[in-house]
Amino acid sequence: MESVTTLNKDTIKGIQNLIEINIDSSKGFEEAAEKVENNAIADLFRTCASERRTYANDLQSLAVVNAKEPKTDGTWKGTVHRWWIDLRGSIQSGDEHAMLAEAERGEDAIKHRYEDTLKDTAGSAVNDVLQRQYAGVKARHDQIRDMRDARA
């Protein structure tokens, strides 16, 4: 029977994938916060970055207690997405709607990754942690979408 300290290889793989995308998300929000001129949006992005760092740290701890080396970097796709946000922000001079649209696109990716991982690890000993994090991701996704729509 799986426990928090004896997670199976599929659960560990899902956790490692979520660590990477949370690192990507955190870095993306940090960079976007620097590009956008609206203080309320920048503050939201900084809050999101902090939450994602916490999620990654929590998941890294789960890997460590299972004697696995946790991921410490994001993915190349995350790097490309941040480059795109940087380019788009430069071209559009920190356009709020464009930045929120890109942030929502990133939120779609992390939301889907959590959904896939939750399906793949149903009944896992860490399902409560993943569900709690997913609820936070979904709430931020919806908040960003609503802010974007309000600026359309």
C-alpha cells in the first residue's frame, strides 16, 4: 500500500512534472510582474509567483522523503513561454490585456497538468496535497481570466 514515504514511480513522475511547471509558472509570474505597469496586476502576479514557489517546495519535499532527487529547474517550454511574454510585452509596452491573456495561457497549461496528474495518480497518498494545489491553481486561473475579460 502506498504511503507518503513510499510513493510509486508514477506518482513520483507526476510530482516531478508538477515541480517543473510550478517553477516555470513562478518564474513567468515574476517576470510578468516586472513588465506590467498596473500595480494591482503586478501584485497579483507576485502573489501567484510566491504561491507557485510554495507548491514547488512542497512537492520537492515529497520527492525527498521518497529518496528521490527533486527537480530544481523548469522546462524548455516554460523558458520559451517567458521569452514570448517578454517579446510581446516589449512590443506592446506592457499592455495589460495582452499580459493577462498570456498569463491565462500559462495558467491553462498548469491547470491541465494538474488535471492529468490527478487522473494518473487517483487514490494516491498525496492526493489531498495535489487537490489542494489544484484548487489554488484553478482559482488563480479564474481570477486572471476575469481580470483579462474586464479589460477587453
